[in-house]
Amino acid sequence: MGIRERSKIKLKLLSMVLTALVTPISFADVPTDSLAASSLADLPNTYTSVRHPTNSISGYRYGSFVFQVGGFNIHQGKAQHINISDLVGDDFTVTQHTDSNFLLGLGYFVNGFDDTYINCGNVLFSTKIGINAFYLSKTYVKGEVVQENLYNNLSYKYSVTNYPVFLAAKALFKTPSDIFNITLDLGAGPNFIHTGNFSEKSIDNGITIPDHIFSADTNVRLAATAGIGVQLNNVIPNVPFECGYRFFYLGEGHFDKTTHLTNTLHTGNSYANALMCSVSV
């Protein structure tokens, strides 16, 4: 074989290699969905996590701000005996444990597990973690004062405002319906409890003079929250809209006391039940 023929063969082989490298491989005829489903079906009681640029369940990318608004009902207040130096002291009863007001929330969440598939029941869900802060507006506790354990001559009231900040986790479960999904929320963190506006009022036609013996204080206590909700799809295009129930454990606050007292007034452990809605952007 001459040099000219060998050169032609080399050029032809090189052309074939280059053509193979640059030609795209087509998977049009490969049923990838059915293969993935059958592979998962063969793995009972397990899960797989699939990452996407966007969360295909919740509809927003990577991280998002959450704005929340709603109303809550709170249970608080504690009957107790306040010791006064050189005296028997006063009993503080509670006549109003519950009150209601509005709440506001602001959070920032980032994607955790996106589109995690649990083969047990074919459940598809995603998770998010972040920070969620709330403002539970001012509520009141009311009661009566039994002076020296004998004379029920005064009533009292005070206010409590809560500012909980939670390290929060959210799970969003896909339902068979395209209309809605189910959400679950958990969180724990510090609650900043502000007690104030303590006042007394005579209930014996002005004979007994009120004594403002407690002053405002701010305490930090461990708080927790849990909730369940429904995320409605397509209510606002490309903006997740959610409504649901939320439970708050808010801890116990107290007042600052004056010098002639040996203990101070406490709010008791506070619990709140809330209904609220939120949007994520």
C-alpha cells in the first residue's frame, strides 16, 4: 500500500472519530419516567432526593421571604401570693385568663430536601429551613387583689406583648389534587416577653387607694411552635399562598418589683392558638 492510500485511510478514520464525538445522543425513545418509577417501586420503605433549580412543589427558588398575618387567642395569667415586708401580703386572683389580638410574622427560608420521594405510600414532599419571627400584639390579664388575705378591695390588670424568634422547619406534602398541598411547621427559639401597664383600681367605691407596686420588665424565655396549613395553588400566580393553624408555647414572664416586696407578679406559662395566612416571595 502506498503513502497516498495510507494517508486517505487515516483521514477517513479521523473523520469518523470526530463525527462520533460531536453527534448528540438521543434518548427520545427511552421511557425514563417509567424506568424511574419502576426503580423506586423496587425499593420498599426508602426515599430519594432530587435537586432542581426550582422547587417544583412550592414554586419558588432557593430562598424566599415569608410574610404572615393573622389573629390569635392567648391563655396566660397566674394566681399567686405576693409577700410584702412586715405584712401578711396580698393574694392576686385571675378573673381574665384569655384575650385575643392580631399577629404579624416575617421569615426567610431556604430549600432543604427538594421533591423527596418516600416509596412507602408514594408520598412526595419538600422541606425548608429558616428563621421566622413573630409579633403577637398586646393582650391583657385581669384579676382582683385580696389585701392581707382579708379584703377584696382592688382589681388589677396588666399587658403582655410577645416577640418570639424561631429556628423553623417547614415540610410541604404534595396531594393528588393540583389545587392544594399540605404544610407542616415546627420551630423553637427565644421569646422576648414584655410585661407592662400594671394598674390597680378601687372596687369599694374609692375607699381603698390603688398601689402601683410593679413596673414593666422584659424577659427572655424558650418558646416553641407547631402548625398545619393548606397551600393553595394558583391563587396568586407564581406566589405560594398558605392559610392554617399555629400553636405557640411562649413561656412565663414577670414584672420588676419594688423594694418592699420579696417576690414579684408572674404571667404564668402562656399558650396561644392562631389562625393566619402567608405569602412567599
